[in-house]
Amino acid sequence: MKREEKINKSPLKSRVVFFVTNNLSKFNEGRMVASKQGITLGMLRAKTPEIQSDRLAEIARRSVLEAFRRWKLPVIVEDAGLFVDELKGFPGPYSAYVYKTIGNQGLIKLLENVENRRATFRSLIAYYADKLKAPMCFEGKVVGNIIREEKRKTSRCGFGFDPIFQPLETKKTFAELSIEEKNKFSHRGKALNQFAEWYKKLQ
Ligand code: IMP
């Protein structure tokens, strides 16, 4: 059977889920995970309003309901954060603000004389579509260390804290890995795979 015929016979053939995000890197990572699971992920390039909360799940749940109210499409949104042990979990839900203001150099400076470099990336993916009683949430996390200087494969590799985060499983930072490799370890890859497993059972 030709590849196209196979795809058309798939029960997921017309199932597209839209990832609401402004971040093309996040979307590219998500698209690769989804396509390996036979799900087509579209990008809805927009920013949904985020409530102030110290819980990623609460933020993602409220955002996905708002996205569905606007577009009436099956949607996922993600809220992610970097939780540094020595900073008692900071920046966590405030990661976007911290990245925008002090950036990677600022975080390295905050940890200048700190021996314990341990940190965890968490991703909360929320899905909502017509006829669902409530949003479904999926969480992924990856533990690693904040290194002392940025490392990336090329200047275009990675985003956000990627160049300073090294998962325990490898000696490379996220910014030195290909998308496929990053997805194997990453908070986002894990959360999206959980979503995909659940979603396929729905079909
Ligand atoms: P957001 O609110 O879900 O966009 O994530 C908060 C911030 O965490 C982003 O602005 C990024 O700086 C950072 N972040 C989230 N996920 C990743 C990642 O996979 N790599 C690097 N930084 C990330």
C-alpha cells in the first residue's frame, strides 16, 4: 500500500489539533512528537491571556478554555517553567518574565557561588475540544543542571533557557541537541506523548 493510501485509511486522518502558541520552536518540537504518533498538529499563532497563578495547571486550564471560546477548534496550550532547587523553585511560573528581564546571564549570575545547580523543567499541556466536560491536562518534567556558561550548537539552536540547561541523561545542553533528541528527554516531549497516547484512545 502506498504511503498516501495508508494515511487516508488512518482513523486519525482528519483529526487536527491546534497548538496555540507564539513560539515557533515550541511548535516545531510539538509537531514532531505529534506526527510520530500519527496526529497532525496545526499552529494557531496567538497568545492566550495567562492568569496570574503559581500553578502551571491552573494557568494552562484557563488559557485553553479561553482559546476554545475564541476559535471553537480542538486546541492545546502549554504552560512551562524552570524550577531551580536552590532558589526554592523560582522562577517556576514566572519563567517567561525572568527570561525576558534578566535572561540566561542573569540566572547564571543568581547562581554564581552556588554549588547545587539542580533544576527541573515542567510542562503542562492542556487540551480542550467540543463536548469535553473539562480540559484534560498532561504533565512532563525533566531534571537537570544549570551550567555556568551558555552552550549551543549554533547561534540559531534552542530557545529560552536551552543553552544553560543540561538534562541529567546527557552531557549536552538542550541547545546542543537536535529537536528529535531534545524531545526524548524534554518536559514538552513527555507531556505531549502522554497527550497523544490518551488522544489516540479517544478516536
Ligand atoms: P511559557 O510561559 O510556557 O512560554 O514558558 C515560560 C518560559 O520558560 C519561556 O519563556 C522560556 O523562556 C522558558 N521555557 C519553557 N520551555 C522551555 C524549553 O523547552 N527550553 C528553554 N526554555 C523554555
